[in-house]
Amino acid sequence: MQGKISDFGIPEIFQLVASQGKSGALTIRGDDRETVFLFSDGMIVDVQPDRHRARHALLGNMLVAAGYLTAEELRRILTLREKEGRKIGEILVEKGKISREKLASYLYLQVKDSIYYSLRIKEGDYRFEVFAVRPPPWMAASMRADVLLMEGMQFLDEYPHLRGKFPPGRFQVIRKRGVKIDPNALPEEERVVWNVVDYSSDPYRVFRKACLTWYEGLRALWGLWDRGLVEISGVDDEGPDAEEAIRQAMSRKYAIGCLRAAVWAIAAVMAGSWVYTVLLSPSVTRIFAGWADFYR
């Protein structure tokens, strides 16, 4: 099954795969990125975001932003993943960096992020390949495509209006001083954000800590702002991408290693040339021959 998104929309594609209980990979291409959703019996069990165009949706980047990993820990885990060919989630659980339950929550968040973005694609293509898919062992329950689609359609309807309530571009958030409130009196999403709002002034990191999508986080943050519990102001600078910085550092390290190998290779060639032209020249050969005759 394959075709153009303009002819067969994203919601219809997901609904078709889910209603027929198919297993396999749904690849969606559009807006210069490629996202792969894995299905098992019509249920979404995993997603593979575009590593170059959707860095914010990569699991390692999400966990660094949420404070569960340091940049150095992620660097070592990425190296181990490349060496052993295992998934980063499997390594994280094995090393005790994150629980299976917490990992499942962030994988669910990763799927929601990817679906929300995919629903905005108007031009592109899709392809579904049928094959058996085994859900990852830490996935407590598969994700229903219809539920995620309903949430995604709500996101499309409400997000433009909601985003317009905040400063344009990047902004920061801080807890308003002297405010006292019972967190249990807040709606669930607002309570989760309120409990972690001191983690960072960057709302992206706050939402990652709260394990919420950007849309869900903004909705909760607007509620807290409207209640006078937080202060929000615009900022000009851009924050770094943790995982991308690590990948760039690893690329630089690899390039330096290649450069060193090239320098040593050139040095070896030059040394060999010197030995051949100097030590094995006719004049030097005659000298060596003379010494040999003298000591006979």
C-alpha cells in the first residue's frame, strides 16, 4: 500500500491500517523528513523519527532535556548502540538509567509528538510494508491509533489559537514568588507542570520533564499563567540541541582520527621514500660495500 498524501490523508491512512489489524511499517515522507510508525495487529507499538529533521523527537534528546541522562552518559550510550546494534531504550533499562514504566511513558510521548507533526503534512507520500512486528518488552500496552488521531485533530484545531497567547518566538517561564496553592486542586496536566516548573526556565525542558507534548504543555502552562501562578517573558537566544551536539562531537572525533591516520600514512610514505633515495642510493651502497670488504 502506497500513494500520495494529497490523495489519501494521514488520518485515513492510520484508520485503514488500524481497522484492518495490520502489522508492519508505515513510512510517511513530507516536509523534508521521514517518519516510520511500527504497527502490531493494528496497534502502534513504536516510532522512528527522522534523525536529521526531527532531533527534538529522538528518545535520547528527550531524556537529556528531562534530566534523566547527562550529555556524557548519552554519548557513551550512543557509542554502545552503534557498536552493539541495540536500541537505546533497551540499553537504558539494562543499565538502570530509567525504569521500564518511565521508558514506556516517553515512548508514548515520542509517538504522540510524531503523529501530531505528521497530521500537519499536506504534501508527500506514504508506504506501508507488511511484516511481523513484536512489541518491545517494556511496552505495557499498545497505542490505539484512533485515540491518538482524535488527540491529534484536537491539536490541529486548538494549537494556533493557544500558541498566539504566548510571546512569539522563544520564551521562558518562572514560578511566581510568594504564591501558595494546593497542587491537588489543579487539573492533572497543570499539576504535573506546576510540580516541575522550577526544573528549568525553558518551557521545552519543563514539558519534557513533565512527559508532555509541546501542545499539552502549552495548554497546562496557559492555565497556570491565567491563574497568576507563573510569569512568562520572551527571550532572544537559542538553546543547544543536546543530542545533536553530541553527534557533532562524535563526528569531529572521527574526523580527527581519520586525519591522524592520514598524517601517519603520509609520514610512512615519506620515510620509505627517504630510505629508498638516501640509504639505498648508489653512492651509499658503494660505501656499505666498502665497509663490508674492509671487515672481511
